[in-house]
Amino acid sequence: MITVSENAKQHALDLMKQENRPEGTFIRVGVEGGGCSGLSYKLEFDNVSKEGDQVFEDKGIKIAVDKKSFLYLVGTELDYTGGLNGKGFVFNNPNASRTCGCGESFSV
């Protein structure tokens, strides 16, 4: 399962509203090769499910992830930070053995 913190929930809902996203919009999370640690996170809004999607709902936020990415993301929490090092969505991924300084890539 992939979970969502209260901070991430609020910021995601705010963004969906600001961008006039249609009813049924969800967050699509994925992993692709690249970044300074080998794998990079992908995060976007979507409203069309794809074959093979793993779908979760936490705190009223629906999250979809493809099967391949799910292997790297199981147990991950999507959070939002507004600290001195910048603000944005972050992944608290228990499967990552190493992450880069910016938090946008990882390795297992």
C-alpha cells in the first residue's frame, strides 16, 4: 500500500482545485530509471486508469501505480514538506537503501 500524509493530502487537494482538475482525478505515482541514485520518482495527476494499475485510497486521496513501480514503492508514504531546503512532495520510501540530496531519486 502507498499512504498519504495529512500535509500531502491538503496540498494535493489544493493543487487539484487550483488546476480545475475534473471529478475523479487521482495521483499517479511511478518509478523510472535515472537521477543521481539510479531510480527517479514520477508524480502527476491523472483521471484515466491503465490496465495493471494498483489503486489505493488513503485519507480520501486515490493513488494509482503501475505494477513494476509498485515493487519499488510498497510501503511508501507520500508527504509534503515546506522546509528551508525547499517545498514540495517527498517520498518516505522504506525500500530505498540510498537517496540523493534532493530526494527525487533513490536506489534499492
